[in-house]
Amino acid sequence: MTQLAIIRCEKNQDKCPMTNCFRCLRGKKEGFAGYDDCMLIGVFTCRCPGDVAINLSKILKAKEAEAIHFCTCTFAQKTDKGWFVEDGGFCEDIDDIIGKVHKETGLPCVKGTAHLPKNYTPKTWT
């Protein structure tokens, strides 16, 4: 069973209880579709400018996380027509942050959880 963690953005913490992220994880759908069996072992909130994500990820690794997912809201925006990557999400530096987390922890880092935009395939840093 793969032990997963999720990092979300502070800009969405007061609006989103992550319900769909947890549902998708449990059902192995959307950003979690590639797992045969998985379980959530930790969740953190990243704070701007994102430097804290590296330390949070090191804690998650120490707690035996095997992969870290970054919420879709960090890179995609919700509209009345669905979720779209074109206008970006809450974090303009998300790719850089994910790259740094992967480099420092060696863990696979996945860009996406729930609400994946149409035709979007989660990018994984391995």
C-alpha cells in the first residue's frame, strides 16, 4: 500500500475542506488513479512564498510518506465551466516548489489531486 501525503495552498484553506481530494484518493481516481492501493498519512498547508514546503515534505518523508501530491488548486483555476490550467491557480511558482521538494526528499511528487482539468494528465517528478 502506497502511503501518500497532500500539500495544499494557504490561499484555499478557508474555502476548501479537501473533501474531493480525499474522495478521489479513497476511490483511486483523478490524480490518484495510478495507485493500486493507497492511504493518506499526512496533510500540510504550504504558506507563501513556498519555502516551507521543503521542510514540511521532509517531515512527511520521516513519517513514511512514499509520494506527495500537490492540490490541483495550486496550478488550476475553477470557473463556472470547470477547472482550467490556462489562467493558473493560487501558486505561480508551483513547478519550482515541486521540483525543490522532489530534489530535497527524493520522493515522487505529483501535481494534481481532485478536479483535474479536462485533458490534463498529472505531471510527476520522479
